[in-house]
Amino acid sequence: MLRTIVMGSCVSVQGILEKTLPDGRLVVRVGRSLFTGLPVATAVSAPPA
């Protein structure tokens, strides 16, 4: 599953979810690299009026 994480205040990474850590952080894979960070909140769109 493709997930987006935030690393620091302004760096985000999007990659394949590898695992979820006990503290709530996610590990994602981009190519051969692994990145760890907090998940970006999922946005819910409002139904059309």
C-alpha cells in the first residue's frame, strides 16, 4: 500500500508501506531506501452539496 510520511517539519516521503512501529511511526520503502516518519493524516472529502 502506498503511504505518505512526514520526516521533520517540511520533508515528506511517499512509498510502499513496509511496517508500522509500536510508537505509531511508519517505515516506507522508496527503491532500495527505507524511511521512517509519522503518517500524514487522511483527508476525508465532503459529499457534494
